[in-house]
Amino acid sequence: MYRFGHFRLDVQRRVLVSEPNGQKVELTPKSIELLLILIEHAGELVSKQTLLDEVWPNVIVEENSLTRTVSMLRRGLGESPEEHRYIATVPGRGYRFVARVKEEFKTPDASEKQKNPLRVKTWMVVVSVIVLISAIFMYGRPQKVNLEAPRQQHLKLTHTALVLSATGNHSQPTLSPDGSRVAFINDASGVPQVFVKHLAAGDPIQLTHGNSASGSPSWSPRDDRILYHIAGQGIWSIDPMGTLVPRQIIRNGRNPSHSWDGSNITYESGGAVWLADADGSSQHSVLNAPRNNRIFSDAYPSMAPDGEHLVMFQHAVGPMGDYWIVPLDGGEARQVTHDLQWGGKPTWTPDGKLVFPSKRGGTTTLWQVTLNGEEPEPVTAGLGADRDPVVSRDGERLLYTSTRSNSSLIVTDPESREEETLYQNRRLVAFPRVSPDGRSVTFFAEIDPREQIMVMNVDGSDIRQLTEYRSHEANIMPRFSPDSRWIYYYQNLPPASLRRIALDGGPYEMVFGEFGWEKSADAELHPSGNQIAFVRKLDQDGSQFVIKDVDTGRESEPPFGIVFSPVWSRDGQALLGTAPNSVLICVMTHADCTVIIDDSSKNLSRAGVEPERYYAQWSWDESRIFYTRWSDVPLYRSLLVVNRDGTGARHLFDYGPVHPLAGRFQVMPGDRILWVKYEQEETELVQATINRTSN
């Protein structure tokens, strides 16, 4: 024990207590280590370099990490930076512990040694064993992790094999600290749950149960718990054997990830990234982390091996974006990749190399990159989608998920429920639109390496690609002009713009520059062709309904409650749109809206997103309104219909599975429903051996 002031430091337990009330002072492990070193050199100047080497013995960190830790320690001791009751700063050199320290310890006296002469020998043997184990441990530990140091080797996979052959989709693996077991998500029961399996042999064991989907398991490096989130119910903890009752540790959060020493976790909540102790206490947001809009993509924050940084995926245009590195000491976040592509959950190798999923090569595969500005290199090269990478702590194995998908344009008769397939693609097809004359259909599809605008006849014949690939362009969200002769679309890579191209092809024409889907969504052309209605995305996830004059660019903001997907009536006198858990019609001449569906009092949220955004379309003769909301089955939408005056609402059918970002539908002549079925083959867990080869 060390005593100073009114504090007592328990060296063995690494606990600082404030006396006389015996209250524990909340300090991070690094702060405790720093305090212990200063106390052991009480009265002496301890240089900054010495503290960096002792507190971070196998990590290269910047000096501001030390400054931040000293500041946290001072706050715990109740000392301001101007005071020096305990810690004195020697500018430019280091720190000195200036308080008087009293040591308290007990050693066996001579009589005890005589009574038990074996005790000393036994103690010496124990100490020798500890020293030997420590030497072996230190020898086997990785070198100091410098995230920006160049790597002379890259990862090459060998001996690739499936982990298990059980039914259902297996995804989101996380490894035990010793690498012998894997926890993952399986949906064979219809509801995704957490399972654990020994990699060498045996059947999977189900850990979680219930009617709500579980996701994103993270195995603690201390092997004492597995964290996971439950849809809409926050982050939970369960022991790896599943013998204890799961308990909620964070009310609002998802995608938990442990630090490499297991003392902290990072997760996301709302649009922010958060940090907390491993038990869920001491929650605080990472203020310098970019904000994410979960509608498009999760951030999947993951702590680096140095304990001083985290990496996250930050969407920039719809679901496309890049990976960012965020210092935990408050420094400026910076971009790691510059692909503007679909991403996902990243992971780290023990020596600080980042492994991440990306569509930068055309399909979703795994890539590796250091943080020193080098170009990413491929890790996998499959034809399907490779995601959810996790590297064992010894750096010798990689686990990931692999799946293949298929998209189909489906036409369904709402009364007979008969289906007809118009078009199929092994990759994503999204957001179909029907021409006002009922003769054509447009949509966008993934055509290597970027999204392109497609068009075909309403019966599925004469399929053509309208836009052509140019470097770093993505053409999305098409819609027809009122005369059905033009297709308007977003080019959603810099410079973001709204463009149009003739149905028969030819060069594009610029409509509005600096007009991207991310900030100006759901642009709909007025039947006159003179105005565009759209929803402007504001800061802090707010929105504003806007009408923009095509010729002058002048904007107005009618007091309409529409926040999603406005659609003009054919005469241009009314707008159909949706608000949270509701559907409304706004009349232009009265500048007033009538709510025809109001489910705001019902709990219709899904996956923790509250309230839900409905999607609505006029019937072909505009006498009725079709609208959708999420069904009780994951990735299925419920289609409902209501009369224009709000009467006679009824459920028609559920359709799916759909892509989480592409569940919209269109109404065709005869009120047939056009939608996109997004099917995935069973997702498999893949295990591979990592070999390191020289560049």
C-alpha cells in the first residue's frame, strides 16, 4: 500500500481509494500505471520519455497521450493544472510526484521463517517461475505497434475452409482470446441469435434466445464475457458458456467492440461513436468522430491495438464512404481510404494493419492497408461478398463471411398475388420507376465497377444501359420526366449533381450542379416540368421540404410535414408523402396537409430505428394510395392500401426479402406492384491461414 494525502493506492489490486469514506476513485488503467511510476520515484523528476516507455511499453504513442493521461489523473486526485499538491510539471522535461508517500507492507519475521523453513524456499520458487513466465511472455509479445509504420509484408491466405455446415446463415464471427472458439450469428430459427462453437470439433451451442434479433457479438480479450446488441434494446452481456442470465449494460447502442486489453468498449448510438468501460459504465461520446446516418450505413467502430485510436466506416454518399482513423485523445480524425465505396465492419492485425471489406474491386471483398498512405492491397478475391473479417490475436488466422446474392425485378398482382420476373442480376438492382405513359421501366444496377442507369420495356424486353462508366462516377436514383421522354438521375460522386438523359440515349444534360442525393433527396419533377420537389437533409438528422424552380433555381419552403418521398399528382395540385409513422396528402392551393394514415401511437419501429419511415405511391388512377411499412419478418415489407380520403385501409400482402436500403415499390398500369427481390445464398463462415509474404 502507498498512502499520500487522503488517498490509499493498493498496488496489487491497482485501485486508488479516497479516505476516510473508502470510496474508489475512477481511473483508467493507464492513469493508475502512471501514478504508480510517479509514486515509486517520489521527489524525483521522471522524464516524459521514461513515462511513455513505462506506461505504454509496447506501443509508440504521441506525447499528447501522456498529457491527456496526466490530466485525467489530476482530475481523479482533485487537483487543477495550476496546483501541485501531488504532481508538479517540469515544463519541457517531465513530472515529479511532490506529496509525502508512506509505504505499508508486511514481511515474515525471523520466528515465522524458523517455524516454516519451506516457506521462503517455496516463495523463491514461485518468484522464479513468475520471472520465467514473464520472460517468455515478453519475448512472445509483438513489437511496439506504430500504426503508421510501413509494413514489409502483406497477408496471403492459404488453407481456406468452411468453419461449419449447420443450417442457416452464419455471420459476424468473433474469436475467443486463445483462438480456439468462435461466436457468431445464426438465423436458422428465423430470428438471428448468438451461437458459440469450438473450432476443432463439436456442434454449435446457442447462447441467446427470444423474439428479437441479436447481432454484432464481441468476445472480451479477458474471456469473461461476450457483448452483443439486441435490435432496439441496446447492448447486452453474456458469459461465453451461456450459464448466466444475459444482462443489459447499455440501453441505447449497437455494434460493440472491445479494446485489445478488454478494459474498454466502443460502440455507436444514434449518429455518434461512444466509449465506455467494459461493464458499460463511464459512457461518453467521441466528440471528434464523424457522425453517421444509420439509414445508410453503420459505423462499426473498432479500437486499434495501440489503445489510442479507433477506426470507423463513415458514409459520405448514401451507403458509400470510406474508413477514418480517430485519435481517442481528441485529435483530428483523418481519412484512411479514398474509395467512396460500400464498406462494412473492419478489423486489425496484431501489428496494426487494417483489414476491411470494400467494393473497391467491383464486388465486396477484403482488403488490407497500413495507415501511412500506402494503397490498399487485396486479401480475398471471391465472386461473392466477403465481409465481417476477424483476425486471431496471434495473427495466424482470418475468419470472415462469404455469400452470393441475386436481385430480381418482380411484378406482383395484389389481388391474386401472382408474380412475374422481369429482370435478374447477380448483383444489386434498386429503385425501379415506371414511366407516366406506362411503357417503360428504369432502375439502377451495379455494373462493374459502379452503379449505372438501366431502362427496359414494361414487359422486361429491350434491356439497355443508358449511362456509361467514367472513373469515379456512380449514377443512381432514376425517375422519368412527365412526358416519359427523359430520365432524370443523380450522379452521386463528386461533383454531385442532378442530370438527365434521353430515353433513347445520347449525352447527358446538367440540371442542377451541387445537388446530390445525400443532401437533396427524392427529387420529383412537377408535371409542368418547371419545378422540382425534394427533401433537403439538415444537420442533426433534420429535414426540410423544398420546391425548386428549374429555370431560376429559386427555392421555397412550403409548411408541409413531408419528410420522405414526395410524389406529385398527375394534375400537379397535390403532393403525396410520408412523415414518421404516417402518410399525408398536401394540397398546393391551400398550403395544407391531410394526414390519412397516422400510426404514430403504435410501436412499429424496427431494428431500433424509431419512428419508421413509410413509403407511399398513388394508385394508377390516383383514387387510392399504396404504402408500406416493415413486416414482422426480417427484410420483408407489408403492402397496404387506403382510399384517398383515408377510409378502407387494409393489408394486401408482404413482399421480400428486400435489400435493407432498397425496399421501395412502384405502381404499374392495372395497379400491379413492381419491387426488387434481393436473395442471398446461405452466408458461410470461412477460416483461412495467414501467411506473410514480402512485398
